[in-house]
Amino acid sequence: MRDITLGQFVAGNSIVHKLDPRTKITIMLLYIVMTFLVKRIYFFAIPLAFLIMGLLLSRISLKYIGRSLKPIRFLLVFMFLLNLIFTGGETVLLDLGFWKLTLEAILQSFFMTIRIVLLVAGASMLTLTTSPIALTDGIEKLLTPLKVFHFPAHELAMMMTIALRFIPTLMDESEKIRNAQMARGADFESGNIFRRVKSMIPILIPLFVSSFRKADELATAMESRCYHGGEGRTRMHQLRFTKADLFALLISLAFIAVLIVLLVLFK
Amino acid sequence: MIQFDHVTFRYENADEPALCDVSLRIEEGSFVAIVGHNGSGKSTLAKHINGLLLPSSGTVTVCGLQTNLEENILPIRQQVGMAFQNPDNQLVTTIVEEDVAFGPENLGIEPNEIRSRVDEALASVGMTNYAEKAVHHLSGGQKQRIAIAGILALKPRILVLDEATAMLDPSGRKELIDTVKSLHKTGMTVLMVTQYMEETTECDRIVVMNHGKVVCDDTPKAVFSEVELLAESNLVPPETVKVRNALRELGYSIPDSVLNAEQLAEAVCPLL
Amino acid sequence: MSIVINHLTFAYTEGGKRLAPTLKDLTFTIEEGEFLGIIGHTGSGKSTFVQHLNGLLPSEKDTVLVDGHDLSEKAERRRARELVGMVFQYPEYQLFAESVAEDIAFGPKNMKLEEPEIDRRVRHAMELVGLDYERFSKRSPFELSGGERRRTAIAGVLSMEPKYLVLDEPMAGLDPKGRGNILALLEQIRRESGCTVIMISHSMDDIARHATKVLVLEKGEIAMLDTPQNVFSHADKLESLGLSVPNVTKICTEMNKRGISIPTTICTEAALLDWFKGVKHHA
């Protein structure tokens, strides 16, 4: 948890790592569109192929993808069962009287599960190959055109930057406060839920007070360092859109095109 | 270079003014310590130098610019770098070099120029090898040196340390003081706000604050000899000076210029 | 009665992996009534060590015994937390209650004491740290000055009336007056209740003046454990560990270099002045 700032990011030197974060976010969006365009289970082969290609190019080990799926394994099982139970259909395979197992239900269950697995795996590809800092930069740049509608793109990115910076500090601090209250005999482990929530107050209040103080001091320090909003600000690390980025985007578009053609042909 | 003219400042809802008719002049290239107990007004004074606080009456002029004019604030803050007490609460980004770049980025400087400023600043605080490290893995002293690097990247002429050593351990404190001393040698004007008298022995000048007023403004050797004034201001002279003063009471005549252990031994041994 | 440390070894784990040990095979005893000063470079294991004294970090069977209570057992740990009070670095960051009195009562309440006893303890603790009950008890801890907040937090530990008081750099960040207040308070509770004090500090001068015994930690091991006089007379060894010596010791070293033979066990101003008085007397 301490290294939450790096998120799931696995440093690397692959072509996928080197892509502009804006490109990767855009491709991610295209990929989501792809998985939602799929209406028949075997067409998932297209986004799956796309994902495998990304995986091979990024040289990210499959176990990292597995790790990101692990927390949602119960959700997946639950979704599968839900679809299996509540989807109707014609082709009855098993009749228990009060409930019929149908071929359509089985297909639908697999269909939904595969879609979620593909979405989560794709999203983790983005976070595994892009540092949160690069992501923040990418989001800021992509949202910049929205400034015309007074959308606070810079402020949003600055907030994300500061949050990433301070999460580890606040984690350390809450650990210290917890120890201090335990030394005064506080008990965080026994009692019912209501008692336990109440026992958190001696941790939460000092943590809030400390966060406010941090915010205040940080604001002063930022002002002292000439911060005056996003106006006229430059960045040391420029995002660079290279040929590789163009190529990656074109490939993604090609995948979508193929998918659409297939969808039209096999309507 | 810095000029306070009859500056009075009152915080909202405060009965007593935090600064009371303070006039002060600080020359270019000097190394000045501002000392006082908690609540003496020393930090309030420091925050006036870069316009974080504006005088209720009187004026503060920095490099020829008055702080109470809105359009002067950014140029002044670029000239006056300020480091604060808590090493954790003044770094903005996760990665060291990105944090150092924060100031120049705010000024809208060319990316290539920022890069070279960042490298230069990290080198002058001796943290080049940490450029790509995460800030929260550093020690307190290292964090403060990064904060100083972030200031240097703005190319200021004045460095103000607002109790920047208070939360550091002795080795972190030494790291920071050594860094600041070497910057002073390159011509930087340094103002050090502190309550540790040990840190002030090598300054050109010590300004003692009490109840929002400057009660003494002189060289370290003169200030440390003002035993009563220091006691009234709730300050304790460095340990060696305390011993020196006690030995004087025993009848040993030791000059005011004795400020450290070596000098004391040098002065007292011939008397034995 | 005493705190017995018996072959204590401890390693943190990160991501399921055991890191290199922070404490290595420590064995010694903290006797009742002592003022033990703990010094060591950052990362020497000082803070990790003191967190073992009331079971905030897990220990193996029979490695930490507080008045015979083995801290490897949960029930014994709870008991030990009442015996061993712990003041962490910047303790004012733990204040949370609406009033000073309520915050100080947190510990005694957790000990399930009776209301009148809690009240007595709160008043007594406030008196010890020099906070006037009438003036401060109803005030919010968040509107106090830095020094007052620090004293409130310390009172919150003293109200548990511990037999052993552990403090991790209790003077950090305070001005000279605040530092003096805390040190005077420690001397007073030692005198009044015979409380054993265990203090981590970076100030060699404070340790020299107040400690009856000094523990020097280096990379999780005991580098020295002796009286302050004997520990500080080894200036070279301390410096090689990245530690300094009291100012008075520096003066004595410089005097010896100049041919004046003065014992290097002198480490406080009082002892130094006594030596000078002795010299005068002879002459």
C-alpha cells in the first residue's frame, strides 16, 4: 500500500511503455468501444487478439493481469450465476420444474463474464504500462480543449498530482496516530460494527486536522514558488506524439473497422 | 536589498500586533539570523519578505519592488525563495525532479531551460542521484534539500529559511546548514529564521525579536553577551556560551569573541 | 520489578517478505527508577525498540517482559500498556477530543476506571504538566499554542499513571523554554512517583544532564550501555557512529589537546564548573 503512488505501474522499456499517455488513453477508449460493439460471443476474438498483441508488445507478464483480476473474482462468479439464473431462452437443457437451464443462459453468462474480464484486463494494461504521473499529464492534455467550456482541466490534474504525492504521507501518519491511540489503550479490534466505527474517531479526527494543516502549508509553499494557476504554465516533460503513436492509433482503428465489417456481414 | 520601513502587522481578530513598527535593512550577500521564541513575530516577519503577508502599515521593499503592489508579487517571489518548517508539506509532486521543476514551470519557462535549471539545482544541493526517486522515500534532511533545489530553480537572489531545520535530526540539520552555507558563498543573501542559537554562531548578524519588535540587531559575539536580554526574550545562548559566561562568574576573563569549544579551550587553558 | 529484554530480534515485513532485521539479539534490563537515555543515528532501531516496550510491535515468547508480563501474549499486552506509557514524536498530532480534559481522560477511560478516579487523574496530570485546570480543561486542544498542545498530549499519557514512561524525542520542534518545561516535568515525576523514564533524544546535552544510564544503538545492536560519563568519554567511538558528544565533552577534549589534563568523563556544565572550582581551590 505504501507504494500506492506507483499504483500498479511496472516500469519497462517496451514500445507500449514509451507511447504517449494521450495515445494510450485514447486507445483504451477505442478498446472499450470495441468490447461493447461485440454482440456475439465469438467476435470477442477481435478485442482479445488486440489485448494479446498489446500484452506481447509490452512484455508485461501475464501474472500481473491475473493479479488485477483477482480482487473481482467473486463479482465475476456472482455475475455469471445471476445471468445463468435469470436469463430465459428456448433451448432447454435441464428442467427442474421451478427453473430451466437454457443454452441461451449459458451463452449469455459467458458473454457477460468475458466482457468484464476483457475490460478489466485492458484497463490494467493501461495502468501497468503508464505511471500515474504520466496518466495525470495525459488526462490534463486531453481535457484541455474542454477549457473552452470552463472545464477545470489544469485544476483537476493538479489535484490528482497532489493526491498522489500525499497518499503515502497520510498513510504513514494514520499508522502513527493509530499506534499512539493504541498505546493509550484504544481498542480497534473488538466489539460490533457500531463500536468499531466509533473507535475510529480518535484516528480520523487527528488525521483530518493534519490534512487541513498540510493543505494550508502546501498552499503557502506553492504560492511562494510562484504558483498562480494553470495560466502561462509550461512543463518540463513535454508529451511527444511520435510516429509510433500514430501507428498505434491506426492499428486500433483498423481493429475496430474489421470488427464493424464483421458485425455488418454477420448481422 | 530588503528594506522594512515602520512595518506593523496585525492578524485578524488579534489583540496585539504581530509586528510592531519594525524597521530593518538587509544588505545583498549577507547571512542574517532572525531569532525569537514561538510567537515573537519572527515567522511573520519572514512571510512579509515575499508578500505572503502584507503590512497593515508601513512598507516592505525587496530588490527595489514594494510588496504591496499586486504586479510586484510574482517578480518578488522569483527573487525571494522560501523554505518552510515541515519537509513533508512543501513538496508538490511525487518525483524529485518534477518537484524541482514546479517553480520554473509556474514562470512559464522553456522546457529545455527548465531541464538545465533542474539539473543545476539538484547538483548544487548534492541530490543529482535522487532525480527520479519518489519524494516520500527520502529522509527529512533530503526532503529539505529538495525544497531548496526547488527554490534554486527559480534563480532567486535571496533565500529565506523559515525554521527549516526545526523538524530535522542533527545530521539532517547539518546537511541543510552546510548546503545553505555553500550557497551563501556563491553570493546568495540568506535569512535564517530559527530558535536554535547554535545555528547562528557563523552568521554575520543576528536580529532578536520579542513581542513583535526587534530588540537587538548585532553580530553573534555581541548578541550572545547580552545575557539578560536573551533571558527576557526566552532564548538560550549556545551551550558553550553558557559555560563561558559561568566561567566568567568564577573569575576567568574570557573575551566575547569566544563562541565555540575550541575557542573556549584556547582562551581558558593559558589561565590555568 | 523491571523491564527485561531477552534476545530480542525483530524484522519488519514488506509485501509478505521479511526484511533485514531492525533489532538484533538485544539483551539487557531496564531497572525501576532509572532514567534511560537512548541515542543512535536515524535508522539505528531506536523507535522500533521502544515500540516493543508496550507490545505495539509483536515479540516472540519470553523476549520482552514488563514486570514479568510476557508481551507475546495478547492479554498480557493489554496489561503492559497500562504499565508502560508511550509518548511518541510530535504527540500533539494525536489529540482528538473536544476538550483538553476529555482528551486526557481517554487513556483512563480505556482502562475502565471509575468516574471520580478518572477526574482525579485528569486533574493531577494537568497539574503535573503545568496546565491550570480551571483555565484549560474546557478548551479545545486545537486552539492551544504548540507548547500547550504538547503538554496536553503528555498529560494524556501521564493520566494512565504509568510505572514506566517512554518518550520518543519529546522536545522535538519546541523552543528553548518549551524544552526546559518538558525536562523539568520529567525530573518532577521521577521525584514524585519514582517513575522509570526511557527517553530517545538527539540532544546529547540533555541526555548528559538527565540520564542515569545511556543506551547507544547502532544498526539494531547495543553499541554501548553505561553511565553517561563513561559513554560520552568515548567521543571517537560515538563520532564513528555518526553521533556527537555533549558540548562540555568537546570543551574537555579541546583542553586535553592543549595539555590540560581534565577527565573526559566530565559531560555536564555543573561537573565542569566543579572541576574549575577544584582547580581554583588548589591554587
